[in-house]
Amino acid sequence: MAFKLGGCKGQEIDTVVINGAECEPVLTCDDALMRAHPAEIVAGSRLIKMAVGAGRVAIGVECNKPEAICRLREASAAYDDVSVVELQTKYPQGGERQLVQAVTGRNVKPGCLPLTVGVVVQNVSTVCALYRAMAFGEPLVSRIVTVAGDAIARPADYLVPIGMSISELLRQAGADLDRIDKLVAGGPMMGRVIEYIDAPVTKSMSAVLALSGHDAFRRKVEPCVRCGRCVDVCPNALEPYLIATCGKLGMVDDAAQAGAMMCMECGSCSYVCPSARPITDMIRVAKYLIRKSRK
């Protein structure tokens, strides 16, 4: 948050967009937060507005969260400078470029930040934490985490102290550890595998998914058939197959020229690939190599 707000110096910001889209499947932690603490979210959003000198706040929420939309509108009814924008439910609506376009109609050019079109974007959990820090001097010590999966007896959104072990969180949720084949931190599209069950819950961990059976394993990887599906679904109009190949072969300059750093790692390309190729993973490798070469 400090990085984003610091970058606003010298920029003309007229709109603060609050990300309440939570477009990734399974995740409901932001939805739970918006339903439980709408007033805090609205107050924190207005603090951001004052900090950057913007004229209005727009809170974007997908239409599959009607209760959250209703409560946020009730909480913001007294403020003319705050609006709640009901968005179409689609993935990846929560990406910054996609969200800004959906909420304001403005297009952020590839490689540019929302600041260039007069917008700053923050997440609902960030503005809620900001309000509590300003109003009560309360540091960020907990967050809501979605715990779900076939091996979970009590799937729900849990208010979890930051630093609690994942194993303890799973125990609270009634997990059957013998049935778990894979643990994922985050959603099914963008999440990362949890290697150590005693690792701590972090401030950025939105979910813990306990996968079992076929959901936990990838299909056999086949050669690319040049179908172009990954290109069709890429929200940033990239050529994922090309970037992935460059990453696999260590072709750093070619990967950078193909726009690897613009990839938001949404996983759409891997999801639609008929050959089950780990395209997103190979793009992550390409991005790592690019960053390493620039040091």
C-alpha cells in the first residue's frame, strides 16, 4: 500500500478503485469481509481518497455477491463520493487492468500502471486494515482465510491469527490429513503448493485448499498442438505458449520481448490447454530469469 500511495506523488488521481471482485473460484474470504465489515471498508476507502487527493471512490464487487453489495451500499449511503459498482462475474475480473476498465471504462496501456489513467487500486482487506490501524492503532495481526476441499469436514472462512501454523488451521477445520493429496495456498487458479504443513499463515494467504483424488494431480503433459487457445483466453493479449517456450529454453531476451513481465499469472492458459502443458509455471520461470538478469 505504501508503494502505491507513494507513487501517487505528482500524479493527478481522481478515482480510487477498491477491489472487491474476488473472481477466483472457491475463494470467499473477501466476500465474508465485505459482509461483516462494510462500514470499515467504506471508511478506509475514504482515507485512501483523502491521501491521494481523489474525488471519488468506486468499490467494484461481482454480482454473485449480492449480500456484500447490499451491505456496502447501506454503509456508503451517507457519502456522495462513494459508489458500489456491480460487476459481471468472470475471471480474471480482479486483475488491476481488467478491474479499472470494468469500473471506470478507462484502458490502462500494457506495461503501465493505473496511475497513468488517474486511478489507484486497493483491495478491500487493505482498506479495512488501514481503517483499523488509523482508528484504533491496531496492527495487522489476523486475516480471513478460506479453508475448503473434499478432505475438510468444516469448510468455511476462518478469522486466523497471522503466524498460526497451517496444520493447526486444518485441525480447526476438521481436516482428514490421510485424504489430502495436495495442499494449496490461495485459489485453484493462482495458488501455490504448500510444501510444509507446519508453515505459518501469512498476511497474503487468502485460502488453504486441501485437494484429493484427480483434483490434486495434473494430466500427462503432451506436445503443444498450436491450437491458440492460450492466446484466445489471455486477458493481457499475450502469446503464452511463446513466453513459456522461451522460459523453458532460458531465452531471457526473447521472453522479455514477448511481454513476459506483463503476465499476471492468472492460470487461464494452463487451464484451457488441451495438452495439459504447465504454461503458467514456465512463464513464472521466464519472469524469474528476467529479474535475475536485471540485477
